[in-house]
Amino acid sequence: MRKNTVKIFISALCSALVLSTAAGFFALEKTTANAETANAASQTDALVLPENYENYLDLTAPSDVAVSAYYTAIADGNVIYLYDRKNDVYKKYVHETGSGETQDIIKKLQFSENGYLYYADNSTGANFYELDVRSYEKRKIDAIACSTFIIHGEDLYFANSTGTLYSAVLEEGAMQISALPLSEQPKKPTLAFWNDELYFTDNGTMQTLYRLNPKTESLIPVASFDERIEHMTVGGNVLACTTSKGNFYAYSLPRVEESSLLQCAEGSYTSLAAF
């Protein structure tokens, strides 16, 4: 008997081009495992640990993963699994929206520097939430509606359903929201941030990766890809991405080209996060 599971792929990359430290990434990969391997522990919130150190959870529709100093969060449908690394325990948070039988799927999540978990769902209007992972208290941020977002320090960059890119400051109460200076807005962008610059994609016929300095308004095309980028993140001076074909790529920055390719892996990778 076999069941659908998701494997957490951990990749450690080193580069002396800009930084001498290592950048690591968590990546979700669709796979299967024997039910006997998962055993009854997967029916609780326990973590199953095979001998090869790959971590398996019994997931149905994983969409994103996020990492903080103490937690790893995995979105699966309308559920968030939180792994407390200090206490070595998984807990499950269910995203309740009060919409009856309709479940609003969590499509994007990320930790902020202050330890809060922010996430967006796929409901009409693409709601945006703040979750305290210690108390499980949730706050809906009515001023934000986004299809995707990235947090850098106290700054939030997000795109709405039309693809328009905005910036805001994460704080209690009113938010100052402004559109980023782009002559044309991207279609279904993927976002990452590094070295005070925003990286984003435009899903045209040939997908293009751009680099934007929000302060100087300098916009530079960086690279083009045959495969559509689904998820993208930066750890140190390494940009990593997963594609529509399920492949994993990692490049050293500031270049994103064949000569700067550090690692590639074919598979069914769906999402990733830097740690």
C-alpha cells in the first residue's frame, strides 16, 4: 500500500563569490512512501523520520514552506503544519474562514523577523493574515489583498490579482501602501529579495527575471528562462528556484546565467524557502 507524501529536500550550498558562508534551502518535493514506513504516527501530528534524515508528512495539497529561527511551517490546503525545532514537535493549525463548506487554500506564507507568520489564501480578494505561532492568534490585515508577497525586514512587497506590485510597511494599524515604479506590471510574478533589491518574474512567452532597486527605481532584466519559475528565494548570495517542470536550480548572485549555476536537481519540487 502506498500513499502520497511530500519530502523535504535540504540543500546546503557554498560560494566564495560574495559571501563565505553557506546558504541552505528547504524544498518540498512530491513523492510516495509505503504506508508501512509512515505507520500510525502520520495519523497524529508526529514527525516520521526515515534513516536517511528525509522528513515525511502525510500531505494532500502542499503549496508553500517557510523557515524561521525556531520554526518550519508547511502549508497544506487550509492547514499549516508548524515544526518547533527546539522542542522537536509538530503542531497543526487549521485556517478557519467561516465560509461554510468552502475551504480557502493557503497559497503563500513567510515568517517576519519578529517571528510572526504571514500568509495569503486563495479566497476572493486574496486575504492576508498575521499568525502568532506561540498563541495561534490570527489577525486579518484588511488593507492588503495579494496573490503573492515577500517580506524584507519591516518592508512588505506584494502583488494583487492583476499583477500590480506594491510596497508597504508591516506595522499595527494603518499601512502606507504605494505602487512600485514600473511602466508595465508583471503577470503572475514570483518574488525574492536580496541586497536591498527586489527580484521578480514576468510570465510572458519567455519568462524574464528582473531586478528592481525600490529606492533608485533602477530596473534591470537579469535573465530569461525556458521553464516557468513557480517559486524563488534567496539565501545569502544564492538564488534558488523551482520550475513548472518540477526542477530545482540554484545560481550565485549577482549573475543568473549558465556559468553561475551551482546546483540543479530534476524531480517534482513544488516550493522552497531559505534558512
